[in-house]
Amino acid sequence: MADLKFQPVRHDHKAFLEKASERRGFSEAYEALKFKYGLAHKLMTADCKRRKGID
């Protein structure tokens, strides 16, 4: 395990959604949580901007 090195992987959200939407029930679950995830994203973005002093 000591030989493992972190190798970041770029996340393509659009491609992820396209592939995930093929799974049964994904679209319904995604839509049900869309508001909560959107709110969390806005709060985190606002906090990051506040910490950087950006308005």
C-alpha cells in the first residue's frame, strides 16, 4: 500500500449523468434530490467566496 500514489481523475459530470441515467430509478432519485444538492452547492460556493473575500 505504501507504493500507491494519488492520481486525480477529472470528473465529467455531464458524461456521468448520461451513463447513470441508464440505470433504473436513477432519474427519479436524481430529480427528487436535485433541490437539496443545488442548495448545498450554492452554500459551499458562497462559503468559498466568503473565505477568499470575493463578493
